[in-house]
Amino acid sequence: MRNFSKFIPGEEVVDAARWSFSDVEADKLLKQAELQAQLNEELAQAVREEAYAEGFKQGQAATRLEAQQQIDDFVASQGQENARLLAELLESAKAQLEAAEHVSAHGVLELACEIARHVVRQEVNTNPNVLMPVIREALETLFTDTRAVTLRLHPQDLDMLEESLKTEHPSLSLTFVADPALLRGGCQVEAGGTFIDGRLERRWSNALAQLGFDSTWTAEAPSAELPNREAPHAEA
């Protein structure tokens, strides 16, 4: 036999509210919605924080990369500048070294010229025969059919060389001119309208010019710029 003592009598439930299934479900759904909204907000906040952190991290990385690139660019440009400065320094040092070498070589050449000048001066003053090769070369250059040659020499050289020249060139009609304006060791030869200047100072300057050096001959006697054509001394 079932026990119905737990049922509430009808007279006792007069003031009881009618229970509605829809009200319970709505309340539950509302709470679930609120909870879900809260979870969504927390999730969104977490996403925002993570995105911010990631963005900050990426920003730091980008900043570091940019800074490193700037450093690399600076080092590269500084290296190029240093290389340029070094090249300029080396070029300047090279130019200074070449200038110093040029000055040194010039000084050595000047000294050698002075020594050679002294030796040549002594030789032409003591040995007139050193002029013979010059005269021979001039005569060979000026050889003409007329065989008439005018030869100008310093008086002292002429006294010592005249007979030797006559003997060496018997077929030539030599006219000797003693020219005190010429330095010893020099000569001037003319034949058939052609003139050769064999003065010592001219030969000296030409020889030094081939070495790229400008040097003039200095001697006690003045040099002649033009041949003295007065008072020729003719020899048959």
C-alpha cells in the first residue's frame, strides 16, 4: 500500500506560487550567459595582453634590428672613410717620398756635375788632344765637295792642334781662326754654308739635358754666342 503522507494537502497550497519551468531555465541561461561573457572578457583580455606582449617583443626585435643595422651602416661607412683616409695618407707619403728621392737624386747629380766639370776643365786645359774627336766628327758631318772648311779654336788649342789637323786631313782646305772668345776645349766649324757649334759649354749643356738636368758650364773665360768672322788665318 503506497504512503501518500508526503503529499501536501490541497488546502495548504492555496498561497503557493505556481512553479514554471520556463522561469528556472531563463535564470539558468542568464547565469550561463553572464559566466560566458565573463569568460569571453577574460579571454579577450588575455588575447589583448598576449598580443601586446608579442607586439612589444616584436617592436623590441625590430628596434634592435634597426639599431644593429644603423651600427653596421656606421661601421661600414666608417670603414670606407678610414680606407679613403688611409689611401690619401699613402698617396701623400708616396708623393713626399718621390719628392725626397727627387731632391736627393738632384743633389747627387749636382755633385756629380761639379766633379765632372772640374775633371773636364782640368783635362781641356792640360790636354788639347781631347778636342780632336769633336773636330773629326764635325768635319765628317760637314764634308763637302768644295772641301773648304773654316775651323775656329781657342788660340792655345790652335797652336797645339793646327799641325796635327793639317797632317790628318791633307785633302781639305782648312782655314784656321784663332778665337779667344771660345773656351778651351771648344770649336766652331763651318763649311759650304753649314755651321756646327762645338763649343764646350754647348756640348756640356746638351749632355746634361739628356739626363734631364739643366746645367750651364762655368769657366774663367767668357763664351762666344756667335762666331767671330774677322781676321781668318788661311792655310793652303
